[in-house]
Amino acid sequence: MTVRGELKNGVNWVLEHIIFRHVFLIIPIMGLLGEKLPGAAWAEALSLLAQIIMYAIYGSMALTGLVVLLLIGFWLVTCLFNIALFLFTTVAQFYRPDGDMDQWN
């Protein structure tokens, strides 16, 4: 068997025995941690999981261009979520339930 065939068999073994068997455990664990972690850390954890899956696809199918575009997309979505969360928490610090703004008093 060629080196390429051995690499393909190795990647397929990793995908089957590590990624696909444990991804069903990773998602519920991340769901439980979502209640404990702040939103930015939750977004980073989801982005990391997406990157692991994309690298697994890249290793098995060699769809380099598609995977790079998807990784950039996940990174941009994570950045936008973090910016929105920062703006929300910044505004929420000054807003009172009675409608007054703390910074003006």
C-alpha cells in the first residue's frame, strides 16, 4: 500500500474511533458548561468544536478551499457574537429597570 493510502486509512481510523464516537459526548458536555460559562467563552467553545469537525473533514476529504472558507466563516461569526455580547454587557451596566441611566445621575 502507498503512503497516501496509509495516511487515508489512519485519518479514517481517527475519524471513526475518536471524532465520531466522542462528538456525541462533547456536545452535551458543552451544553452543560454553557450554563456555567459566560457567553464569550461559550462562543469560543462552539467555534473550537466547529474547527475540530472542519479539520476532520479536511483530513478525510482534502476539500482545502471549502474548509478554509468555513473556518473563516466560523471565526467571523464568533467575533461578531463577541462584539455584540460586549456591547450588550456595556449598555446593560448602565441601564436601570426604571428607565434611568446610571451614568447620567
